[in-house]
Amino acid sequence: MKKYKVGVVGCTGMVGQRFITLLENHPWFQLTAIAASARSAGKPYEEAVSGRWKMDTPIPEEAKQLVIYDIDAQMKEFTDQIDFTFCAESFAICASIAAIWAACSGSLGSSVPFCA
């Protein structure tokens, strides 16, 4: 079965952390890219959430070394890596990301799912 390459926007917050844990060893999704604010951008995930990890389980191995994209400055690079994204941000931010993604790709179309 094909695994879809997925991303998480807002990966360092509590909801983003939960998405990261739910994606660990998922049968349909492979965590491929993660994004957050400029404050966390450029850091490996493990470093960015060090001292702020709120989940009961450890940081998933597959996420630890993923380098965080700046969702504002690196939208195109982020979306080029994935088939699907989970957004752990406010509705307004997610809607903005969807609009930018549509502009980058030409159209969201039915083949680019977006979960908020």
C-alpha cells in the first residue's frame, strides 16, 4: 500500500506534537516535512521542542531529525515535499496556508487534501 507523504504545520505546539505522535508508524502516512514559525525554523525537531515536549510518549524517532520549515518564508519548499498536510494552527492561519498553497500549485484541486 502506498504511504502518503504528509506534513504538520504548527508542529512545535501541543496540538502539533499530538499530530506528530499519531503519525508515528502510521500505515497510510509517512511524516516527511514539518513547519512552524521563524523562531523554530532551521532547527531539528528534537532541538526545537526540547524542554517543551508535552506528550506522555517520547518524541518519535522519525521526527527527531526533521528540520523545521518556516511556514511563512518557505511555504513552497514545504508543500513540494508532501502530498497532504495537517494544520495545528488557528483556522485563520490554516485558511491562509490553503490559499497560498493553491497559489503555489495553481489549484488545490481534489488531489491535494488539507486537514485543519
